[in-house]
Amino acid sequence: MDETHRGRITKDGIRIHEDADFAGMQAAGQVTAQILDEVAALVEPGVTTEAIDDFIRRRVEELGTVSATIGYKGYRHASCISVNHVVCHGIPDGKIPGRKDNVLLDGDIINIDVTVIKDGWFGDSSRMYVAGTPKKFAARLIQVTHDSLMLGIEAVKPGNTFGDIGHAIQSYAESQRMSVVRDFCGHGLGRVFHAPPNVLHYGRAGQGPVLEEGMFFTIEPMINLGRPETKVLKDDWTAITADRKLSAQFEHSIGVTATGAEIFTLSPTNAFFPTYGE
């Protein structure tokens, strides 16, 4: 059987992978997680987002992998770096929206999103960082966003639905008086970057496709301090909050197991959550 196309497809178009495929995803995910661990030392006031991306590009190559984003739909960088009110897809060599340059300032919150390809498998993850010391409301946004992701992952097990994932995230975020971005979602992956299903971070319990062992996908909630609406800038990549209030995001790649979820992109040094410069 063609290695790229093994495994059956559900009626919803979702690939069910074989047991052996979990090892490939774990290996790819661990490279991504290692790079995201290493980049933490660079995130500080005075550093440019371009310098961070240059480091990531070099590490992707040194670790024997390939960047999934360089060349993807014309994109030229090894990461997306989204600062403060940038929701996602921030361009590292562009200006930080609202500024004249791309230099990080004290208190900035930053999402860094990296995807590598290792032996044909895609490892996709993002996490939050802070340059210096965050404001209290920014730190709280980061905490709620992280907890929203983990609650979404807790809802993953065979027999549950994708609506259960979205409901877990939405109900918690909104209980904290924050909002869930609707314009972007998680996605299936494996030997391709993006595939069915779309993993919504909002929804109703019990609705949507049923989760089955062998499904691979990302969960990557974007949580806003203000309203959920976004706006894509003229570069056709950078998405910002429409009300210019802060946004945060965490992302893991996971596989559905017989009893729950395996997280492929766990931090090897338990550094997935920021330490605020400690």
C-alpha cells in the first residue's frame, strides 16, 4: 500500500491512521517541540521577530527536517510570529502591526507557530511567550488560553464528537469573559499539512463527526480579551483582532487513542507554558 495513503477514510473525509503511524507523528512532533523549547531563550525585549525566525530556520535544517511553511502558498518563513493583538499568521520580517519595526518590547506577548516535516510526517505546534514581564490581564489571557486547549484535549476520546471539543473550549473561555475566534480552526494532518476535519474551537456537545481511534489533528484555540472578530491585513496573511485587543493561542498535534489522546508535541523540558522570564 502507498505509505502516503494508507488507512481508511470515514464518511466525513477523515483519515483513520494505523498504529504504526503514531511513531512517525511522535518523532515529527518532538522536533517541533524541541525547537519551540530552544527559542524561548531568544524572546526578550530588543530582539526582532526576524531574528527569531532565522534561528528557527537554522534549527529546522540542523535537526534534519524540512520547514512545512517555507514555500507554502508563497509563504517565505520557517515560523509565524504573532505579537499582542495579532491572532495568527504574523510575518516575522514584517512590521509588528501598529509599530514602525519588528522589535519586541517589554510586556509583549508572542505566539510562535512552527511546523516541520520529518520522514514525511508533519509536526505542528504553537505556544505563547512573553518578552519581559506581562501585564496581569495579558498573563491571565495566556493562562485561560492554555487551559482552554487542555480542556479541549481532555474531551478527545473515541465516541465523543468534535462538537465536544469545541464546547469544552468555548464554555470555559466564555466563562472567563473572553471570546473564541471563529475565523480560524484546527485541522487534520499526518503526511499532509492540512486535511479534514476542520477542528472548531466552539460548538455544541454531541454534534459533529464522531472521534475514532487513529484520527490525527491539531487543536489550536485562539482566545481574545475582547470580541471574537478578526481582520486580515493587506499582506493576506496577518490576522488581527478587529477591536485591537490582545489575543493568545496554544496548539498541539494529537492522535486519538483507544482511551483518549496522545499529544505528539509535548515539550521535552515541560516548557510549553511560559515562565515570564524567570
